[in-house]
Amino acid sequence: MGAAGALATCLPVKLDSGGWQTAFFVRVFGPECEKDRIILANAALPLPLGFEADVLELDSAAVVLLRLEAHTVPEDPLAAEILLTPGAVPGHFESLKLLSSQESLTWFFGDDDFRLLHAQTHALSDGQRQGFAELLQDGTAHDALVRCTRRYDAKAALAQIASHYEIRSSRRGAPPPPLAHRR
């Protein structure tokens, strides 16, 4: 998933403000992201940031997809995606749970060597927190149904998603294989 020069993850962290919260971490590397790194390193004001979320309900498990965008270059935003399996990885479940209740979201951007280029925090609205709660609820409800059929396999679900990325990056311009999803 790093073919575009950015990798991202989200983790529960304890920042200076005291309590636990989930933060986004984006590693920006490679020649295709040189402009992004320069802009991030020199940003004096907060950058426009955005994210979209979806639950992919696969036969073997639910995968929550978070697509992050930093509008560093207006016509070509820096984008990265995070895949979470809330039914298999406790940290993924906890990250979504925290996102559904925390007041703000902190983003950290690092370079090839994980040196901090830029960080910023923005408030989460009630609607955004509710959206994260629904993602968690939908993903875990789907996983509960799949577990009843004894077909639960989060690794297989992630492999299916990963093959989608491999095909997409190896055949630019060709339509990606369809994935069943809800939102």
C-alpha cells in the first residue's frame, strides 16, 4: 500500500493532554511525495485535512477502511489508507472506540526516517464521532454473524483487500476488482 509514497496507521496514544486517544500517523516518503514533504515541513498554519471511512463486509470478516487526505498540493492531495480489523486485533477495536468518543484528532506526519515533519490537531464533530461508533458497531456485528458460521478469518479478509491494492497498482488504468461494502 506504499506505492504512492505514503503509509498510515492509527494507534491509541497518551498525549500531553492526559487521556488516551487515537492519533493518525502518516509516513511520507519516496520521490513522488517530495513536494508534500517540503510543504509539511514548512507549514506554519494548519493544513486542510480530511478522511472518509467505510466498512467492507467480506465473506470472512469486516475490514474498516479509513482514507486520509492532506491537501498539501491542492490538485493532488496526499492520500493514504488504513485497514482495521476490529474483530481480530484489539488495538484496532480500541482505536475505533476511542475515535467514537474523543473530542479531537491529532495527525502526525513523518519522513522516510520517521522524523516529525508536521503535526496538527482538529476537533471532531458529534457526527464524526457517531460515524466512528457506527463503523465499529457495523464491523463487529458483521464479524459476529460470520463467527456464527465458523468462517471468520481476518487474515483472509485483509489478503483479499491487499490483492485489490496489488492489482490496482500493477495495472494503472484498468478497473479494480469489485469489493462488497456498505457505506
